[in-house]
Amino acid sequence: MSGEIELVYNTDHTFAVCAYKESPYLEECIRSLVEQTVKTNIAVYTSTPNAYIRGIAEKYGVPVYVNENAGQGIQADWNFAYNNAKTRYVTVAHQDDVYDRNYVKALLKCARYYDDWSIFYVDYTPVKNGNYSKRDVNSRIRRFLRWPVKNKDKADRIWRKKMSLCLGNTIVCPLVTYNKGRLGDSIFTSDYDFNLDWDTFYKLACMPGRFLYVDKVLGHYRVHDGATSKEFIVDHRREREDRSMFEKFWPKWIAGLIMVFYKLAYRTYG
């Protein structure tokens, strides 16, 4: 009982919500953070300040911080949010997605047992056309490919971390918490536009630091026509960057073969 009481509020963690323009899903995202079983810090960060964002933030008592250096891209926005969160652990939350009410509780439970971790992440289900529970083929494959890091005691091995990423980006970036106390500031340093998250996870996999993965659905990743992912598929930038990422793990001819099958996952956004 004493352990549960201790977890009522935690000051070591921040949900840093990246808000852009007027997303119709922003309120649902923030509500899922406010309703966490473990109360934690929440802040909104934006490079497109407007009355809509401020109105929702005020409704839930959440502060808004404005990036005055607007127009520098997603990576700059993520670093702004991450850097300005002053807690030991930071989740860069995306405005379209929804978090299970026990997300923070699961994070803190893992952090009690391991102090050498770099990132914490969880399983998810996609949200498409209002359906929150139905798994698609893509999410099932991602879950299977995470098997090298399912054993937390062995998830500090570099080869295991890299293996979990070598057949695709198995980590859904909004559902990741970073151990800022270990990693420091400005961890997003990728040359990619779309795959900056996959590239970041690859770089972290090559460094010391355990990947803490919880094989339980504790979040929901929204798929919709306004998603950035779909934009990158339409203009083929995703295909080019995916091939480049596979070539970090494999010879070019193998990377080409993998791409034949990997592109089938793009249908998720069809």
C-alpha cells in the first residue's frame, strides 16, 4: 500500500506536448495526460501559437511555451520541447496521440529496477477512423520484431538493440520516454526529415544505455489524412529515407530486398 501512495504524484517526469496549428485531436491527447494514474508535469510547446492551442491548455491548466525560432522543422520543435522540460525523464508527446492512464506508472515501475536506461517505450494500437482497439498487420509485425529487447535484463546489449531496429522502425516515437538525466540536451541530431526518430533510436542503440520496453498496450498512435507520415509517403521522401536507414544495417542489395516488403506497410496510410 505504501508504494501506491508514493506514486500519487511524481516530479521526475514531464509530458512535453508538441502542438502544431489547430489539431482536432489535441484536447483528447492532453486529457489522456491529465488523467494519468500517476500525476506528472505537463507542458505544451509550439512554434505556431494561436488561440485554439492556448484555449485548450488553459482549460486543463497546462502552460504553453512558444518557440520563437519557428520554421526550422520537426526536429527543432522536438528539441525545443525536450530541452525546455527540466525533469529527469521526458516524453515528447504528439498532439494526435492518446496515452493509456497507466503509462507513467509503468515507466516509474521500470525505472525503479534499472538506472542505466536511455529510453522507455511501450506497445500500442493504431487509431484509425475512431477505432482504438483493432490491431493492424503493421502493429503486429512491429511487436514481433521487438523480441530482442523484451527481456529487460538483456536489453542493454548493443546487438540486441540494433537487431530490434534492423528490419524497420519498431518504436513509435510518441510513446517513448527519454532519460534526459543520462542523455543530456538536444538528442535529435538527424539529417533525415521523416526518419529522424528511427535514426535517433539507431544512434542510441549504438551507445551504452538500456532499452526499457514494456510489451503491453499503453498508448494509441493515430493514423489520419493530416498525419505527417502520409505526407512523406506521397512525395516519396519516406521511401528514400527508409532505404538509407536499412543500409546502416545491411549491404545495399539486402536493403533493396527488404524495401520490397517494407513498402507494403505504407498501405496503413491508404
